[in-house]
Amino acid sequence: MKGILKGFGVCILLAILVGAFSLSAMAQAPKSRNFKINALINMNNETYKPDDGKLKLNGYNILGGVGFFINDMFEVGPEISVGQSKTDFGDGDELTFSQWALGVKANAHFNTDTQVIPYVGLNLAFASRKLEIFGDSTDDTAPLYGLQAGLDYFITEKVSVNPELRYTMGKFSFDGDDTDYSNLSFMVGFAVHL
């Protein structure tokens, strides 16, 4: 619960800061948006907490999705992501997580008539992770949930650059060992608004 509140606090702070800076934007967003197609990529820092300690990994994630606008403020839609994370133990051995996820997002957009539109939202995904270490592998599938905050920064009337901060958490079980999972990532991508 503490992690959820921390992630939500970061998202709210980012949205407030972005909203303050967006007041001076010159260009305008489209008058109405029905949906957007977006793609994001990031380098991330993941933390797994197995029963016997804490493990930090660095990796990448590629995320794509479609957002359907219920009105000017609210967007919902599906997402798909793939990625990989690794850590090197220093003696030639490394641990690798490969993953994919299918999920949904819901975002609330603010200040929707300017060039810079901040948003905050929630995400829920069904994720599969494969763990490879010392030549062995195991996998698990589990639900993940999280928060995000970002911007639609319009470079044309229909195209925006999208920086996004995302916090995701869940629990995996590898060979019967429960492992808490959390990921804080800064993603950058683009979206086409139609």
C-alpha cells in the first residue's frame, strides 16, 4: 500500500507541474479527439523482492496502445508491451527476465485546449515473465497494476510527443517462491490523434 501511495504522489506532482507549465503553450491541440494510437519505449529500473533479499535489474520495455476518448477528458484502451531486464552478478553469470503483457489503461486529461495536455491514470495488465539464470529457466503469469502520469505535447495538430512516468507493481511466483515486483519507468514515445 505504501508503494501505491508513493507512486500516486509522484504522478499527482508531475501532473501539477506539467499543468502549470502548459498554461503558456502557444499551439492548440485538436478541437476533438476520438482516439489515439501511441508507442512508447523506455529504459527501466525494476526491483524484485524474493524471500531471500532484493534484486535490482535494468532493462527496456516497448509499449503500444490505442486510447478511445469517452469525452475530451477521459481516455480508455488496450495496451501491449514486450521487454527484457538483466543483471550481471560480476562473475560471468547473469539473470535475465523476458516479459510480455496485455492490459488496459484509463487516463484523465487536463487543460485539454492547449499544446501541452497533462494526464494521470491507472493501468491493469496480465503479464508473463520468464526467468533465466545459471542455464535454467522458469516462468509465471500474474496480474500487474499501476499508475501513470504524462503529457501529450503536440508538435502538429494530430501528432504528439509523449513523455510518461509509470509505476507498476505485482507479485510473481517462480518455482514456488513468491516475489514482489515493482517498476518505476520513464517512457518516451509519440501518438497520432484521430
